[in-house]
Amino acid sequence: MQNQRGNINGPNGQSGSLQFRTVTGDYTITELDAGAVVEVDSPDPVVITLEATAPASGFYCEVVRVGAGTVQFAAGTGATVLSSAGATPSIAAQQEGATITKREAGAWRVQGAIA
């Protein structure tokens, strides 16, 4: 995994930083990904696992498919994935992404450019 930081500036003078993480293979979302953009850069299929116990409720991050390989979300033991695409959503196309949020213990919502 590769980490990068960037600055963001809002229209009313707000500023902050945005963290980018690059992953190239199967990956489990952790608390370190909070508020980050996780870029999946792989020519091969990648599975992003969402665990039941951690991170805590209220967590969110973005996952973007940079490489040509498919990116699928999977529920870890005891977890549930909620999405319009069913229990195993995937990011629809290269350069598209999804927002993932943890609603409560074990319940994840995946929304965005998913199939």
C-alpha cells in the first residue's frame, strides 16, 4: 500500500488535507482508511473486505477503481453489505468509485458507481 497526502481548499476559504492510499491486491478496510480515498490499481480482480468489528460505526471512505481489474466488496464474518447491487457489489468501471459507510456493528452501506 502506498500513501499520499494532498491539500483541499473549499470555496469559502476552508482548507484541509485528503489522504490517498493505493492498494494493488485484496484488501481489508481498516480504521486507517477513515476519510481517505483508497485507489485500487490492479490489472487483476481485487476483493475489498468489510469486517463486522472494526472500524467503528460512523466510518466512511471512498474506494476508486484505478486499474483494469474488477473491484468487488465482500462482507467479513458477521458483517452485512447493504447496496442497490445486492450483497456483493462491485465498482462498475475503471475510474469510477463507491462510498462506503459503516452504519452500525457489522452493517456497511456501499453506494456510488456500483453494479
